Amino acid sequence: MGASDFYHYATGEDPSDAYDTATAEARAENGYRGGYSGDIQTTSGWTVRSRTPMTGREAMAFAESDFDNMEKWGPAFAVPVTRAKAKPLTRPQQLLAKVGKLPKRELKIDGWLFYGWGAS
């Protein structure tokens, strides 16, 4: 079997609740398919990759640059997303966020972007 990349946004401040919502949405949209639907429901949980809230565009860019660190049967990766207006992260700030060393921006977390490889 192969693997498909996925991105799934779910609302909520708590990543555990957002992950549960995301997997339920994927199951409703794609069905179970014996564990090979190629979406978030085939992952084994989630791992937060950054605690710094990002805009949707920043979160997608972060996720796209992080795919080399993923495993097919591993957890989904997660980054917090905010709808608040914030100054865009500079390239050095994006790199610091990736290693967890960017000073925390005081922005409300509106949801989580989950991404990864789903078994298909």
C-alpha cells in the first residue's frame, strides 16, 4: 500500500479535541476503508511541531517544509493557527519556530492544522 499527504484544519484551542474533530470529519467524508483512507484517521495520534500560533498561510508553509520529518504510520503533526492579524514571520523567525525557540506570540489559538502521511 502507499501513502497520501493530507492537510486537515480543525477548530479549537485544545489540540486533542481538534484532532478528535478532524478524525471524525475525515471518517464522515471518506469512510473507514479498512485503515487505508489516506487521511488523518490513519495516523496514530498527533505531535505538536510548534507552539507559536501562525496564520493559515504561515501554518501551510511550515507544514510543507516539515514533511521530510514524517512517517507513514506515525502521528499527524500539528501547528496552532490563529485568525488574528499578526505580522508575518520572517524567514529567520520561521526557522526559530521550527525548533521551538521563537518567543511566544500572544495570539489566540483558533484551531490546529494537522498534516502528514495517511496510509492509502
